[in-house]
Amino acid sequence: MARKRKSGGPSGRTILVVDDIPEYLDATRLTLEREGHEVLTSAGGEEALAVLRARPVDLVLLDYFMPGMTGEEVVGRLREFNPYVQVLLQTGYASERPPRELLRRLDIQGYHDKSEGPDKLLLWTDVALKAAYTVQALYKSRQGLRYILDVTPELHRIQPLEELLQGVLLQVAGLLGATDSFIAVTPRDGRRPSPPDDGFLAVVEGPELVIRAGTGRFNADERLEAALDAERLGRVRQAVQRGTVDVGHDLTILPLRVGGTATGVVYLDRAAEREGDAELLGLLANQAAVAIQNAHLYEMATVDPLTGVHVRRFLEQWLTRELSSALRSSRPLSLVMLDVDRFKQINDTAGHVAGDRALALVGSVLRQATRDADVVARYGGDEFTLVLPGTGGEGASAVCERVLRLLEGASVDGPGGPVPARASLGHTTLVAPSFSPEEIPRPIPHEYFEALGRALVIAADEGVYAAKRAGGARAHAGSAVAWPAFGAADRSRGRVA
């Protein structure tokens, strides 16, 4: 029975036909194009290899005997850089049929005798293309699993929550190549959160989902209802409620859950087209959900919710780490103390709400004025501390001046009108160490770094007091601190001798 011609649109498959006979190339190209395939042609082995290096191809129909380079030689060269593309050898004579050992050795899918006509050719082509689909699906699953294994350590490293959310979004979108996507996270306390300084991307009610990172058409100044139509909005909510992946013809909705608790959802304006994509996304989503929950817990333990900077306990631990790093790298380190001017007066005259606003404003300014490598913490009450690794006295002074400029004209609303927010700053520098390796004990006592940290705080406080005495709203340098000789820590008095 003659094989019926395929009807319909493009197949989405690309075939390369390699033969040194122009008439056969043209006839085969037309036959395959009628089946909806994209067909590339090449008259020789070197030209075919150049095409295969430049273009993704599903199947190669390769003449077994060609002048200059045989089909066997072409396959050998091809397998050096592409072990997956399907290959069918074509023969013009029965005597050219390659032995089974050759098929196994070259990892090709079979051979076709040109004398058997187009129907047999199309039958072999269909078989090979089905094999190509299976191999590609397995390859993509393997690559997807490798991708997930590679990105998992990045997801679980200690990092700010906002940075993590953006990273999760990019990793999920990268897995599918999506361009328009967002990630929405359920607020921890179940209430609608107040936007931080950089703002939430969107807030959706009932259940509440706050968009926190977005790409493409999803903007920070629009609500989720404006970004999605009613149908998609309903599908997002349903996916979160059920905890199941939802794949449409042009979307993928990926709920993030830890056990039975929903932590958020990833939405992509692209379908998970291949079989197994949804499963791979689910594996990545499980890792992302745990990372987000851990980041929430870490942030709750280390970040002051009012000011958005770190808490004092985190500062003390991190300062010890930075002092140890400064010793190893022989680099300077500076420490800045900040005290809000007339803070008690703000509370007494404008109320504690205005005082809280002033503290939040100062925290925002300090985050804006520092680098990612710097540490900003609330030391206590209206006092803040900045640790500036690798920074000398001039750099510390520049940071202080940047803070003062950002606070110029800044105010918070009070019952009686705007209340100025000003601060006094003091800074000190720990000069680069100059110990010889023989002078440094192993291990270094933890108390050594603790005492050195206290000495830095005392020296920076001297600068704050000097700035206060001069009228406030300024910065002053305290005494520089030198690295003490090892064994010089006076533990009874808690200072460096």
C-alpha cells in the first residue's frame, strides 16, 4: 500500500540531506518538505559538518559513499562533537549496505537503500524522528537535572530574601527559557505588607500573594489583577490552593510549597512543552520553596523588622568574621557608629510613631549608602553600626559624608508637621596588620577578636561624642586602632591592652 502524504502544518523537525548527486538532493528535499519538515542540503562531508556545528538538526540522511569523505568518516567526525543527532546512512547499491557492527560502532539508526523508493525513505524517516524525539527528551531531562543540581547550592546560600526571590525566578525561567515571568510570595504574617523602599511588584488579595520579583511585561507599579486576566488569576489561585503544577498552552504555574504550606507561586508566560518539563520544574520548585522558607527564618532572626538592617547579635558574629578575614588578607577595616540626633525629643514632641519612622528612614539611608560587602546593623535604640571591610580612613569618611548628604532635608511626618531626621557619626579604622606568620597563633583565641571589636566600637563612639559636642549632624574621626600583640587581651576588663 502506498504511504499517504502527511497533511497539516510544519512538523517542527529539521533534516539534513547529504549527497553528492544534485538530482537526488532536490528530489529528497521536495519529498521531505511535503511532510512538513525543514530540509537542509549539503553536497559533501565537510560542508555537512559545518552545517551540523552551526544548526540544530534532528536527523541526518547521509550518503554512504561520497568522493572526498565517506559517510562513515563523516559520522566519526560528527560523534566527536554531537553524540545525539540521529543518522540514517543511504546506499545506492545493495553491496554498499554497512554491516551491523558498523551501525553499532558509529551509533547510527539504520540505513536506507535508495532503490526502494520514497515510501520506504519516509518510513525510515518517521522511525528515526521518533527516536530523535525520545533521545532529545532524555537529554533535556538529564540536562535539566544537572541544571537543578548546579543551581541548588546557589539557592541555599545565605543571601537577602529579595535577592533569593529574583534568583529563583531567573533559575525557573532559565530552565524553560521563559521571558515574561514573575514570582509571588505569601506574606509571612498573613497580612498585606507595607511596601519597602524599592516596592513590591504587586499585591493580590484573597488569598494574598505579593509579587516580589518580575521580568518582561510584569512591572513593579501594577497590581496582579492588572497584569493577569480573570482566567489566569483564577488559575494562579487554584494552583496555589491545590499545590499542583498547571501547564496551559502558553503558561506554566508552579506552586512553591513546604510540606502542606504554600510559600508562593512562580508564573511563566510560556508552557512547559516537553514531557517531563513539569516534573523538572517541580523538583526545582521544591528546592526553591525550602530556600525561601529558610531565608524567611534567617531574615526574622538576623534582620531588624523596623529598620531593615541587621540585629546586634548578627553584627557581633559578622564583625569577628571580618576581623579574621582582615588579618588573613592584611587589609584595613573601618567601623562607623551613628546616633540619631535629639531622638528623645522626637519621641517626646512628635510621638513614638514618628520616632519609629525616623529610625526606619535612617536604616534605609544606611543601606543606600553602603556596599553589598558592608554590614549595617542596629546596635541598640537609636544607634547604628557600619562595618566596612577593606576600607581605610578616607573611605570611611566618604561613607559618612554620603550618609549625611542623604539625610540633608530628610524628615518624617509628625502630628505638628515634618520632623527633621539628623544623625551624628563617628568612625575609626583598624590599620592593616603587619604580623609575621610566626607571630600568629593557631588557632587564634575567639576572645582576641571580641576584645578587638569592642575597642573599635569605643574608638568610633569617641567620634560620635565629638560630633555631638560640635552640634550634631556631622561626622568625626575617632582614634585609629592598631592590632594588639597576641596575648594582650585583658579579659577581666573586656578591652584590648
